[in-house]
Amino acid sequence: MTATADTSPTGLRGRVEHVVRHGPGGPFRERSWRSPLRGPWLTSVLALVLLVGLLVLIVTGLLSYAAYDPRLGGSNEQTPGRGALAFFLFTWPTSPAWLYRVNQGTHVLLGIALVPVVLAKLWSVAPKLFEWPPVASPAKALERLSILLIVGSILLLMVTGVMNVQYDYAWGFSFYTGHFYAAWVFIAAFAAHVGLKLPVMVRSLRSRSFVAEMRVSTKDTVAEPRDADHLVSPDPLPATMSRRGALAVVGGGSLGLLALSVGQSVDPLRPTALLSPRGQSYGDGPNDFQVNTTFGETRIEPAETGSAWRLTLVGPSGTVVLRRDELLSMAMVSEELPIACVEGWSTSQRWTGVRLRELAALVGGADEESVFVESLQKGGAFSTHTLSGRQVRAARTLLALKVNGVDLSLDHGFPARIIVPAAPGVRNTKWVRTLVFGGSA
């Protein structure tokens, strides 16, 4: 006799009731998770690392947003609906010159190094992600909502952040805008989750000695006692790795990623930056350093950078038009200043040019609170920018004509580019043609 599925109301109702009561099976079954390593203590060790690391990422990320000076409008502003989320904004300083370089380098390098820790933490709490029933009480609902938001937002930030470092923009939204709003979702969920789980983390860390646990061999590794959060398997398999080994794998992964990335922010280690698409991108001779946007990628006609090029200055007292040789005849200064990009790479070079505040004085713009910078580049996010009055008046802000003693290459912005101390690299506009003091986009 051939068996047939029970499609009667009673049979179907019974199966539905079974799923509602016991879950749909697979990962929703508690006994599906059998690693003896998984438990409150290991989860709490990973959580402690993330608690410190993610707080640093939050602070450096918000500082990076402030460095873009979105209040100046125009291309500086990519989050017009931010409202109260920008309560922390302040006028970004120009000293020390390495401020943005260290801040953004820390943000990107730490973010990359924490990827294995985040993945390990998600593995350690996987049973919680599939817990059944999904909501058993209001407190449990709040906890699961915080988990949903924190996991979703951190994965979005992590994936898009790594893709941004690799200049891979496969998504259909602005990285800058998406990263900002996703970060605030993460911050809110992170704060709620820490508030809910911090006492559990502290108790778990105190439950056993870290030093003693690091001495336990694989053969002596057993599951922790059953816990209220059901992280510990009710039917654990024999251990194939100690907790010491698991932490070594995670830590080794983090150190490996860091070692292959840190060269993008430390000039002498540049050849080791194998994970950075700009780590191996050089120019020629004294122009031998990273190029974000090459001259060939713009729509600038070569003739526009030749003898016909003019710099136009506009200010309260009128307009002045200068040839490049006239700029070279002005008082020239040289400054050792870094360029640091939001993607994490940075470099320090010696720039020579005219102080921006001296150019401002030619058109009565020395006291203006902004300057609108326009490039020969046509369209795109890099064609215009606005600098603050503080940046204009800074003694080390230059309209650079040379780098390391020679003319700028076309890729580095010939015939002239802006160099601002402590500013994001995107504010160092290349192929400058117009400066409007007191103007904005």
C-alpha cells in the first residue's frame, strides 16, 4: 500500500501546531548546535573585544563625518535629512596636520581587523539567532529586536566598508549616505544590546579564569554548564579544538588582515599593503605615491591644463585671473603634509605652493568664512568642494604647484591643487580652476 500525505484538517493542524510549538526544525532545533566550545564564557570574551573595538569605530566614524564639514553644503553635504543625528558636528581643526590621517587610518584598519571577531561572535551566538519561539515575552522581544538590528547593521557596515576600501560600489546607493544612517541604527542597537547583556557578560567572564582556560588542552575541553540563554549545546560533540585554539584562530585572522592592510597608512610599509588597491598604485619619480582618480578618468581635455590654463579668484573686492607662471613668482612655501582618504590609505609628501590665505587677500576674501573650490574636472563628487574659513586662513593650507621639488604630475592635479592640513583627501581638490571666497555651491 502506498503511503499518502495526511492533508486532512486534523493532520495539517497538528503539523502547524507542532511547528509553532517546537520550531520548523533544522537550525531552529537546539540539538542542531553541537560544538562544545560555544557558551557564555567564549561569547563574552569575544564580546569584550568588540565592546572596546566597536566603541573606537563609532567615535572615529563620527569624527570622520565631522571632518567632511557637511554644514558647508554643496558636495560636502550628502545627508540633508540627518536632523538631530548631526548634533555632534563642530568646525574641524587644521592642526595637528596628521589628525584625519590617524583618525581614518584607525577607523579603517580596526574595522578590517575586527571582521574575524565579528564573524566569530556571530558563530558563538548562532543558536540565539534561531531561537524558537522568536518572541516569548516583551523583554525577549526587545532583546531579539536589538539582535536583529545590530546583526543587520553591522553586516551592512562591514560588507560595504570592505567593498569601499576595494573601490567596489556594487550597491545602488551612496556609500557615504548609507554608511552614516546604518551607523546610527547600529549605535542605537549596540547601546540597547550592551544595556541588556552587560551584566551577563560580566558574570560569564568571572565564571572562569582566562589564564587557566588558556592552559586547557583540546582533549580536556568540555562544554560549559547549561545556561539560561541556551548557547551551550544539550548534546555536545567531543572537542576538536580548545577554546585557546579558537581564540588563536580568530586573533591570527585579525592580525593577518591588519598586517596586509597597515601599509596603506604607513609609507615605509607600502609594499606590504597587499589588500589595498591603492597600496601599489604609484606615479613617477617624485610623484611616486597613490593616485585615487587619474587624469585619464576625468573628462578634462589635455589642452585645458596647458598654457591656456588660468586660475580665477573671486572675492568681495572683485576678480583676479592668474597664469601659472604668475603664481610661481609669488612667495612660495613648502610644507610636509599628508593626504588621507576615507578608504583608509594615506601618504605624506612635501608640497610647494602659495598660501591660500594670500590668494584670498588678493580679492578681499581673507575674512570670509568659506571658499568654493571648482575643478577642471567635469561633474562627479570631486569637481567642487567648499572649505571653511579656518581652513583658508591656516598657514599650512596651500594651492600646491609642486610636490617633492618637481611639478605636479597630471594624475596628482597639475597645474594646481589644494592641500589642506588635517582634511579628508577629497577636500584636496585637484586641477583647480576657480576659487570663490565667500561662495558656496
